[in-house]
Amino acid sequence: EVQLVESGGGLVLPGGTLRLSCVVSGFTVGSTIMRWYRQPPGKERELVAAISGPDGIIGYGDSVADRFTVSRDDITNTVYLQMSSLKPEDSATYYCNSQFGHWGQGTQVTVSS
């Protein structure tokens, strides 16, 4: 059974950091493209970051490119999103996604003072 389980969200002050995790079962993260999306309340889902398993190519959305870092651990089969210099506009539910079309349940990030 395929599962993507996100964690690590929470309430953080502006300028703070968070690290999101996506633990995957049912396939290896190194075999496909893994993505992080986010969806603020009342808005469309947007792509935040992507990491390609086979060739290691990484990409970011324009609004996070200099603040977020995506990585993966092939041993634990986990994909991470390290977020720094967080802004209130980063508040959203963050989702892990695979190129195969699987989604996690999401983890809520709130950036507020």
C-alpha cells in the first residue's frame, strides 16, 4: 500500500524556520519525482519544490527559491522541505506528491506573530 505521510507543520513566528517531512511507503522516493505543494485557505494549490529521484534535479517556485530547500533521504525513504525566513504569506497546508499521482494528507503551516 502506498502512503505519503507529512509532518512538521505548526505555528511559527515570521522569520522562523520549519522542516517538513514526508515519509513514503510503497515505492522508493529515489525512483521518481517528488514534489511539495501548498494551498493557502481559499486559494489554488501551487508547486513549491520538486526533486527528481533518478538525476537529482531540483526546482523551486519563484516565491520560495532562496528560502526553501528540498532534499531526500533514500535510507529512510523520506522527502524533506526545509523552510527558512518564513513569511505570513507562506501560511498554507503543505502537501507531498509523487509523480505517480499519490498525495499525502497535508500538514498545516501558520506563520504569524
